[in-house]
Amino acid sequence: MTRLCRSITAARAAVPGKRLHRELGVTLIEMVITIAVLGIIAGFIGRPLINLLENRQRLNMQSDQAESIDYALSRMTNDVRFEKGAVQCNAGTLSVGAPPVVYQYDAGQNTLYLERINPPERFELVANVNSFTCTNVEAGVSLYELAISTDTGDIAVRAFRR
């Protein structure tokens, strides 16, 4: 390799009118142009990438909320079907069994909670809830409609008391 470099250097030096230049680095103008080109490329690639990441995060949040709603409604339905004791159904509250298991909607925090009296516990079931309703569909029949409303839509199920 050294021998090849010497022969190229000798050939350049032998050309009349040309001076031998050593290129040891890059000039300031080359650096500025390179940075400008990279900035333009980053601008074209960066925005779609940021949009992709934001959309992915939003879809993950919606998916997590849908799973929480499904879990909450299935839990409430099973409690209505299989718990022994009274079922009390009001706007924003469902109370099942003795000691009661209470599903309470907190409008101030837009959250649906599960509360137990004995032992005293409170769990967050679903966040970002616009409303929770529990209605007795027919008088004299133990059929209840449970509905959760969110920004992405309304989900309702019916639970029959066994």
C-alpha cells in the first residue's frame, strides 16, 4: 500500500504546473453544506416518524381502555349473576351482595371504582369515563343494563340475576 501511495505521489509531482496538495481534513464550507443537507433530510423523515409514534401511543391507550372496560363490565355482570344478596342499581352506582361490593362512578375524576366494605378497599377499574349507568330493565325481573360511556364510544351489557 505504501508503495502504491509513493508512486501516485511521484506521478502527481511529475505533472508540470500542478502542485502537490495534501488533503488532511474538510473545509468549513463542506461542513456547513453537510449539516444543512442532513437537516433537510431529518426534516423530511422526522415529522412522519413523530406522527407514527404519537399514533401508536394513542392506539395503545385506547386499547388499554377497551380492555379495562371489558374487564369491568364482565366483573360487574358476574357479580350480578352469581353474588348472593341484594342488587341495588342507581345512576352511577351498582351495589351487589352482602357485605356489598360497590361499583361507583366518580364524575369529578372521570373514573369508575370498585369499592369493598369488608375489608375496606378501593380499586380503579376504568379511567377517562364520561358516565356509568346501571338500570333495572324491567320491574319484577332481575335484568340489569350496565353501560359505560367514553370519548371513543358507549359499551353496554345486560346482566340477568340467577
